[in-house]
Amino acid sequence: MKIIVAIKQVPERDARIRIDAEGTWIDLQDVEFTLNESDAYALEEALQLKEEHGGEVVVLSAGPERVGKTIREALAKGADRAIHVESDDLAAYDALGVARLLAAAVKDEQADLILTGLQSDDLGLGQTGVILAELLGLPHASLILKIEAAEGGVKVLRELEDGWFQHVELPTPAVLTIQSGNSKLRYATLMGIKKAKTKEVRRVTPLELAAEPEASVVVLERVLLPNKQRTTQILGGSPAEAAAALVEKLRFEVRAL
Amino acid sequence: MSELTSGVLVFLEIKNREISRISWEAMAAAHTLAEGHGLSVDVALVSSPGNPIFETIHGKAPRTVYAIDHPLLHEYTADGFAAAYAQLIEQVNPSYVVFPHTYQVRDFAPCLATRFKQVLISDVTGIETHAGAETAPPTFIRQLLQGKLNAHYRHRGTGPCFLSIQAGAFRADAAEAGATTLATFEPRLDAAKIRTKPGEPFRASAQTVDLGSASILVSVGRGIKEEANLPIVQELATALGAELAASRPICDSGWLPMERQVGSSGQTVAPKVYLAIGISGAIQHLVGMKGSQCIVAINKDENAPIFEVADYGIVGDLFDVVPALTAAVLKAKG
Ligand SMILES: Cc1cc2nc3c(=O)[nH]c(=O)nc-3n(C[C@H](O)[C@H](O)[C@H](O)COP(=O)(O)OP(=O)(O)OC[C@H]3O[C@@H](n4cnc5c(N)ncnc54)[C@H](O)[C@@H]3O)c2cc1C
């Protein structure tokens, strides 16, 4: 089975949030980056499928040079090779634009499965995988927890709302967007880290991929810190003082104790 | 796209034989948009036109209510829905297409928008219309970084603008009878073009705890760091006579069973007191607990979005605050 996993590098969850000079994103100075959470699960699913059925796992990522580090980490965990769509200017593309780049980068790969995380922890658009399927003319299923090989394709476990699930069968090649949480993520071994250094990373630029970049139809104009309309009563003091104050509130105002 | 447009087309969803609450909220968002731009609102729903549910479509007069009816739509597939919706959109030719941001919409709406060379503006929490609205397009607000940042988006160019509306962001319109025309829309669908085969929905496991009946919930999030630290929240729960609940990552890690997960993919709860401990307050968590009578947040990050919904907050390290709280509760209970 040949599996492509599209992964994204995103700011660490507890990154400090300061708005940049242009007012269109956060200041990335001093920000640490990491692999997007649901993408890590997509990679894990791919590696498990390969262990079970053989084949190849190719990671695909778009972004500036620093993304190379996240790609190496994926290679160290066991991916075989990588495609890096290198661009310092991905913010100029909307979701369709990014998906077009990814589609162009993999269209000749003849993969059986393309996996992505279900949404990024930074922009949270939750669309790239689904758009990619449409652009490549492939069937897809989203919010997937588990993948099993089935005749002519795959049988997947899809999460529904409120604790419900369903199985979906679909023919391959197909695109699946993976939800976090189904399996335990692996760590890279020392051996894996060593091997990753020699694995192939093919770098391509948007220009090489798309003859004519198309104008974005949706633009992010500016970002703002949420304006606080909270009515929260913050209980201050030492932990013991705050705790005592909270118990008072719960007893005499909420009447819950 | 032709320049003749009809306005706003809202797609509703049925859940448990009723039009879902989030669908009404999407309708409210559509009205906000329509009023700002002097547009009309049409509504569409996949169902046979004989379904009595159509009589429940209230709100400020939508012009036409389309019953999208076809045997191949009886169970949801992305291929079937995207094809059917695309045909209706071509016929109605709206300026805006509005969806509730549900799992189903997430599954097919990005495809559908792509067919129109558009991009879905997903999970919208606010719409600002501007004076001189005919020329100035509206601003759409959505959250980034799991609620820590807001972004303003704008749609450019011609062609319909696709939006999905976040749960709870708009207040569902109060019932107000409006004249509507029911129109049946029968899409042309080909069974051979539906590539996925969906199975029956099922629930994971028998429920052994009923979070819904607990009057106090102590809910723990990733701030707890390790499974080995869980006893400190368990002790607080015991002291309070509360049930233990959790955010998704805690259940994903297998530290607590999934039946204790609160949020859009878990339980929806509304206890008398909900204590969120080391939980950031992502929207998928908030939708499951924001109906609680009293919300208490304990978090070391004063900017954590959970404080936006909390009644009481303690900004601090849970490893100091929670044991102190347990001690204070035990003392108060004597
Ligand atoms: C389709 C979909 C469905 C989802 N369904 C659900 C769902 O049903 N339920 C759900 O909960 N999530 C759900 N999620 C995930 C959700 O988006 C968040 O990722 C999740 O809720 C985050 O959990 P958390 O708040 O525990 O962790 P984080 O977001 O990592 O927050 C941890 C918090 O702990 C605080 N903290 C850290 N250390 C300490 C300390 N020592 N003392 C005090 N505070 C500390 C941090 O400041 C932070 O605010 C879903 C996501 C998607 C995309």
C-alpha cells in the first residue's frame, strides 16, 4: 500500500500569542513549532498500515524552510521519503490554493491512500484534505479513527457527533482525514533519527507546481485578540485563599455545597 | 456566474427527527447577512416534501423552502449531498450559501465549494456588515489557535460565498410566523457516482456513568499532564460528591473512559456546577458544557478561552490550587 500523509507544522500549543506588525498573524519570533496534532495521528495510522500490509509512506508538507525539521521527525518515526512544497509565502494562499499545490505535488504518485489530519491547530479550517480529494477526483471520508483494508478499498471507522460512530467503505485510491486519539503515537528511535538523515526529501516550489497561481477567493484581513466580555469573577490570593473564597461562593451563592 | 442572484440560501439539517438547533442558528446568521445587504433568505432541507417537519420551519419569512428529495439521499454520502446541493445552488444562484458547522457539513461542504471554485469560510462566529453594503462585502469572524485569536475574513470576487456557522455563535431566531412556499427539488443523481458506502450509526459502548444526572462535575484536561496525577482531581471530586469528567485528550490517552468525555464528540452536560481544571476551553469542549449553571475554571493561563464562559476563575497552578480546594471543601463540610 502506498500512502501519502499530508502534515503541517504549527506553533506549539502554549506558544505566546502576540500579534505581528502587519496584524495578520502572530509574531513567530521565539515561537516553537510542532507537528499538528491530528496529522501526527494520520502519520501513525499510515505507519501501522505499512507495518501490516507493506508498502511505502510518503510525507508531504508545504511551508517555509523550517518545516524541514518536522519532515525529518516524520521520517525518523518511519516514513520512507518526503515531498516539501517550499514556500515562504503560504499565507497568500487560501485553503483551495494550498490544496492545489498539494494536489499538484502528488498527482503522479499513484498513491492508494492520502491521509491528512482533520484540521490544523492554528488556522483550524478543517478543509485541506477534503478539497484535495475533490481536486484529485477521489472519494473521501472525514473524521476517521481507524482504517482497515477491505476488498477493493478500505473500511474506515468514522466519528459522528455526541459519541456516535459509523463504518464507511470506500474504494481506493481515496483521501481520509484523520481524527486524533485512536492509537498511541510512537516516538522516533535513535536508529530512526539516524536513518532519517539519509532519506529523500524532494523540494519543489509553488512555481514549479502550478503554472499560474490563482487569486485567493477568501482573504484573512487581520487578526485580533478576542475582546474580553467576560463576567468571570477571578478569585485571587494564595491557593488556599482562592480555594476558601471559591468554597464560600459555592456554598452561599451557588448553594451547591 | 450570472449577476442575477437571489440572496442567501441556508441548508438545514435534521437531528433526532427535528431541525437541529445549530440549523436555526445558521438561519439566524443568514438573516443577519440578509438584512445587512437587503437580500432574501431561502431555505433547503433534504427530506420528502410530505414530512411534517416542514411545518416547523419558522422564523422571519424565508421565501422558498426547498425539499431536496431523492432516494439516494436517504442516507448521507458526501458524493450524493455535494451533487444534489450543487444542482440546487446552480438553480437558485444565491450570493451566500450558509450551513451549520456540523460533522456532516465539514465532510462535504469543502468539496461543494471547490466545485464553484470557492472556499468555504468555516466555523464562523460573527458577521459584520458594513454601510454601503452593496459595495462593501461583509467581514466574517472566525477563531484561530483554538479560540486564542480572532480573525477577520473577507470573500473576494464573484460567485457564491460559502459559510458554515459555529454552534452557539448566533441566537436562534424566536419563532415568528412567515409566509413560505414549499418547493420540491429533485436532483438528478446517479447511484454509480456515489463512491462511499456508509454503515448504520452506532454508539460505542454501554454507558455505565450518567454524567447528565450529576449535580457537580469535576472535569479535567491536559493541564493534569500525566495519568499518575489524576488522584488529585479524583480526591476533589470525592470531597464534593461530584462525578469526574474530562476533555477529549484525557479520554484519547485512555486515562479516563470515553463515556466521561464532555464536548461535541462526547456528552453534553448542564450540571449545577462544572469545574474545568486545566482545560483550555476549545469550542468543541465548550459546546458540551456551557449550559452549566455555574462554571468554575482553574487554569494557569489567564488568557485561556475557558475564562470567557466561567463564572468564577482561579488563575494558578492546578497542582497547588486543587489540593487547597479539596482541603477547603473538606473543612467546610466539617
Ligand atoms: C471534530 C472535533 C471534535 C472534538 N471533540 C471534542 C470533545 O468532544 N471534547 C473535547 O474536550 N475536545 C474535543 N475536541 C478537541 C478540542 O478541539 C481541544 O483540542 C481539546 O478540548 C483540548 O483539551 P484541553 O483543554 O484539555 O487541552 P489544552 O487545549 O491542551 O489545554 C490545557 C490547558 O491546561 C492549562 N494548564 C496546563 N498546565 C496547567 C497547570 N499546571 N495548572 C493549571 N492549568 C494548566 C493550559 O493553560 C491550557 O489552557 C474536538 C476537536 C475536533 C476537531
